[in-house]
Amino acid sequence: MDRCDPFTTSISTGPITIKYLTIVAGAAMDSAELLSSAMPVGRVYLDVSRKTHDAYGIDCEAGGVVVLRPDGYIGTVLSLAEDLYGPLLMYLQEFSQ
């Protein structure tokens, strides 16, 4: 039986496991305020210097989604400021054909 880790959200879809994490831009106090108003997904990391957000081209105010492939490469980067559902669905459908 798997041990339940309250900071990791995983979905097993047969041979593929999907894991989520939340990276919050800013200092710990800013992050605490942010997390009190939104539910983080998976493990939570602080990007105090905002270098991670800059590296992936994610707006710190809007947020974003980065899909990391099983081989370690970045599959796609999407902004939460735009329509997320359509582009993410199109990307994931490439693997169901």
C-alpha cells in the first residue's frame, strides 16, 4: 500500500503517473498571504528570487503551467493569463493518438 503524502498530488493513469507542484514567486510572507487565499497543488516551493519564473517565461502575477515530460524535457509552458484549457488539451491529445 502506498504511503499518503499530503504535499504531493499524484494521479496514476496506468503506466503514467502525473505529479503536481506549486512554485510561488516572492518572499515567504507574500507566499503565506497567497496560499491563504488559494489552495496549492502538490508540493509547494518558494521562488524568492523569481529566477524560476523568469527561466520559464512565467509572469509572476498571472502564474503559469509547465508540463515536464517523463524524459525530463519541457513539453509546454502556458500562462494562466490566457485560455489554458484549449492549448493544454491540444498538447495532451498528441499522446493519445
